[in-house]
Amino acid sequence: MAGIKNITVKDLMVEKPFKIDVEEPLSRAWKLFYTHGIRHLPVVDKDNALKGIITLRDLYRISSPKKNLQGETFYNKEDLDRYILKHVMTKKVFTLPPEAPIGRVIDIMVKRKYGCVPVIDSGQKLLGIVTHIDILRKVAGYFS
């Protein structure tokens, strides 16, 4: 497992992650969460600069979902459209550069209970995202 210490965030991150514009309504975030089965969305401006993050857990705190007769979760679009991302997103986001070692991202995620860490360049542009699943997938490769 000596090779694991040489893994960087760049080796783990999902490049070109799903993202959402800071001016979008919360209903657009729900649509992306639901359609793609994701739980974290970096929020960016028109220049792809990271402005915040919205998570599925944040959405649940903002507005509780409803269930239809089949037991499927849904939201009323009109209810979610009352919220604009720039007003409900987490604005202070911990980020890492692509060169950061795997140990750094694991340490932060464990200590702060983060499910993801956005990866940015020196100009605050979004390059990717690392989730705990990405880390587990990479580490599992060393045992198979």
C-alpha cells in the first residue's frame, strides 16, 4: 500500500462534475439530484468560479419532500422556485488544489464530516469534486 501515499486529489476527483449556476432556482438543483443520483452540487458563476455548494441534505433542511401514492419522493416545483441558490447555498466551502495528497482530503472529510470537497485552481475555477465514494473506490482497488 505504499503507492497509496502518492495519490493526489487529481487522481481521485471527478472531472467535469455536475454543477449549477448561482442564479438558478432550487428546483433545478432537485432535478439534477434526482435525475443523476448525486448528492453534491458545486455552485458556480458564469465564469465557472466556485461560489458555494448545495447538497441533497441542504435541500431536505430547506424544504421537506412529499411522497406520492407509490411512495416516491417528489417536490412541487413552485415551492422550490421560491429559493434561489445564491441565498440558500453554503458559501464558505472548503476546497483543495488538485495536487493535494489523499491523506489531506481524507483527514478533512473525517474531521469535518464532509461528504465532498470541490477541487479548484488558483483562480477559484472549479476543476472537479472528490466524494467519500471516490476515495473508497480508489482504496478498494488496492485490495482487489
